[in-house]
Amino acid sequence: MIRVNVLYPDNASATFDMDYYMGKHIPMVRQKLGAALKGLTIDRGLSGAQPGTQAPYRVILALEFDSVEAFEHAFGPVAGEIQGDIPRYTNIAPTIQISEVKM
């Protein structure tokens, strides 16, 4: 199993429309990736490690696939549509990490 993490760093000038993200973007991602997408979680940052500090990430999206190849096969043909939607809900350039899930 692999996980594709899409991390949206938070900063003072960051904007993020959670309603659009949850109501439009995520349903589109699910539809475009189809059966290759095995699971999905969304974390909305609340705070940093110390009370009262800003969360380092506004949102973290985790997408699960059977393999890197399964992800690439599903994402490649629709990458432009999915990535092209980003400016509709945020001005944050996301960081993406592909990881092997160990537990």
C-alpha cells in the first residue's frame, strides 16, 4: 500500500476555501481516480505542537493506492484536471510526498 500525501503549508497570506474543497474538489478527485483510489482522509490543521501556535499545514490530504504504479496509472491521465482545479480553492502550492505505508 502506498499513500500520496498532499500537504498545504499554512502561512499568513494563505487562503483555503474548505467548502469548495470538500464539496467540489474532493468529489471530482474521487471520480477521476476511480477504483484505483483505495482510501482518502483529510486533516484540517488546528494548531502546532505548542498551545496557541499556528498549525504548520492548513490541510493534509492522504490518498491510498495499492502501488505507485496504480497511482501513476490512475493519476497520469487526469493530472491536468485535478491540478488545474487547485487555484479555485487555494493560493497555496501543495507539497506532495509518496510514501510506503508500513502500519
